Amino acid sequence: MKFLRKKWVLILVVLAAAAVLAAFVLRRGEKVQYFTAKVERGDIRDVVEATGTINAVTTVQVGSQVSGTISDLFADFNSHVKKGQVIARIEPSLFEGALLQARADLENARANLSASNANLEKAKASAYQMQQDYQRTANLAKEGVMSQQQLDLAKANADSAAAQVSAARAAVTQASAQVKQRQAAVEVAQTNLGHTVIKAPIDGTVVARSVDVGQTVAASLQAPTLFTIAQDLTKMQVYAATDESDVGNIKTGQEVTFKVDAFPRDTFKGKVVQVRMNATTVQNVVTYNSVIEFENPQTKLFPGMTAYVTIPIASADNVVKIPNGAMRFKPDLKPEELRALLQKYGFHGPTTEGGEAGTVAAASRRLAGGDQAGGGDERRGGGKAQDVSMVWKLRPDKTLEPARIKTGITDHTTSQLVQVIKGELNEGDELVIGSSSANRQTSTTRPLGQTGGRPPVR
């Protein structure tokens, strides 16, 4: 029994040793694969991309101020109209009847005014007669011929006649006011009848027609829209919705380009004329409308088309370009390996930082900001910290060589190389943008639009 137990223990020890040896051999045989992109020379354009809608510079919605049935249409979609041209008519019979009634009421009011004037003259004559009778009665009463009673009666008649004159004057004034009221009613009826004829308010092109013959329009609360007329389709605008993070870079007068789906091979040019301060918020995304004017002499572009706008912010011609993926790459090395590699090329940065002793991330961050042998701080003078980065060059012997660089503008795929702060970097060098091994992968995924990545280097 003891022999068998010792035998099994020996077998287990041998198997464990074999497993450790196999793992060690496999680990030593594991090779890192690097993905690279070349340092190239070319042009960089930093742009703002936005989507907008094409609109006419002036668009007028033609409506109706009166309700009724459409009896005639004299314009259709795409019709060219002139200012004052009749484009539609509403059935006018009800409005003609209202006008006739208003005119009849006016004539009646004028007749009442004439009668009131006649009554006034009659009252004046009666008052004059009564006043004369009173004077004669008063003279005779002084001589004792007339009694006091007769004198009082004559005075009362004279006063009553004077009151009737005042009443007649008031009636004349009232009749005159009624004439003016009826005259106003006639003008309103005439205006309503005139509104049954719809005329074009501007020269332009009909881009929308919302009614048909026989359709009833109701203008009780608001004027219904019958037509939409664009004034001049040879000069148009794009309302581009620009993100709040980009609107600060857009200035009035900037030249822009845009494309539309209808003409995918054509590029159209315009100019920013206004950045509107009225913000639009959709799902916590804030945008501002940038108004872009452009010429449309052949009227190829129509209102409502979607425009894909490119607004240039900065440009650099014939410069050395660094792939953005290379600036995000961090080598998957042990702390001591990274330290030795950095020291080999003259980077003598600290190896501890706030509890991240010897980590690759800590060393890379410290070296991106400055190292003991790397000279002055390149961020001085208003530069941004993210302008200084560490990149890793793949040498012919498949080893890595670090370089500390300062970049300028970017098109979000590549960035302009402004200065090599430390190390050596030349056009045509291969920069590592990612790496992978059999058990793990360390890669900053290729930058958006990066199609020039090299195949894995073994």
C-alpha cells in the first residue's frame, strides 16, 4: 500500500512539473502582433460637419381672410406668378348679397337723415312762431289787455317749441351717425367681397398648393393656407443645425461646401451669413441654426432638400500627419520592461505616481507632460495638454521606440505634427496603433476612417 501511495504521489509531481514547463514554454513562445500606420505627408482639414435643410430666402404663405368654397384656381405647383396676379377665387355670392344689403341699409339711413333735417326745420319754424306769440302776449299784458294766464300759456308754448328744436337737432345727429355706420358696413362688405379674389403678394414660384376647386376653407380662427410662394429660387439658404460645441468656431462670412442626395457627385458652395442665437434642445442635445446663403442659378436645388454641410475651421497644407490611433496606443509591457525601454532612449521619468507604482499608464502620463531629460514644458504659452502625446515607433527589428511629439490641428483621423519634442520621427516611419497576442489584446481600435493600417507584424 505504501508503495502504491508513493507511486501515485510521484506521478502527480511529474504531471505538475510538466504542466508548469509547458505553460512556461508556451508563454515564451507567445508573440505580440502590432498593427501600424505610416507617418505620411499631406493636407489636413479641420471641419465642422452639420446637416441642414434648404429653404428659399423669402417664402410667403398665401391664405384667405374669408370663409367659403373655392370656385376657381389659377395657379398650380411650380407656377411662376407675378405680384397682384389672381391665383384663386372664392365663391362670391354670399358676399355680394351682404354688400347689397349693406348698401340698402346705407340708403335707408340717408333717408332717415333727410327726414330728421326736415323735422329740424319744422321745429325751428314752430319755435319762431311761438316765440313771436309770446312777445306779443307780453306787450299786451303790460297794457292790461291780456291776462297773466294767457301770458304764462304763451311762454310755455315758446319753451316747448324750443325744446322740440333741440330734440330735432339730436335726431339729426343720430341719423348722421347711422349714415356713417352704414357706410362703414358697406366698406366692410366691399372688402370681404374683394377678399374672395386671392392675389399673389410677391413675384415667385408656387412651391405648395393646399386646396382644390370645391373645397371649403374656414377662416374663423386663423387664415387657412392656400398656397406657399417662394420669392426667388436662384438665391437660397441652408439652415444647418450645428452643435453647441462647434458653434463657437463658426464665423459670419466663412466659405462652406455642402452636398445633397439628389446630386451626390456635385459639391455646392455657400457662405455663412448668420449664426442664430435661438437654441433648439432635443433629448438634451443643444443645436443652433447657422444660415448659409448660396447661388442656385439653374434652380437645381429645391426647398426642403437635406444638405450635408462642411464648414472648414482650419487647414494645413503639405504637413507631416500622425494617425490619431498612434497617440492613444499604450504598450502592454511589464513595469520593469517599460522602464528599461524608456531609459534606453533617454526618457528618465519617475516610476511611481499616486499609488500607481510603476504602471504603464502612470509612466505614459508623466512622460507626455514632461520628463527629467526632455527639456522645457512645451505646453507653456497657451498650448493644451492634449497637444503633447507619446507615440511608439516600430523599428525594423520589431521592437518599440518611443517619441514625444506636439500636434496641431486634426481632422479626427490624423493630426498635424508640429514638433518632435524628444526622440526621432520621420516621414514613412511605422507607428503602432494597436497590438494583440494569443491570450489578450491591447489596442486602441483603429481611428474612424483609418483604412491604411498595416497588416499585423509578427
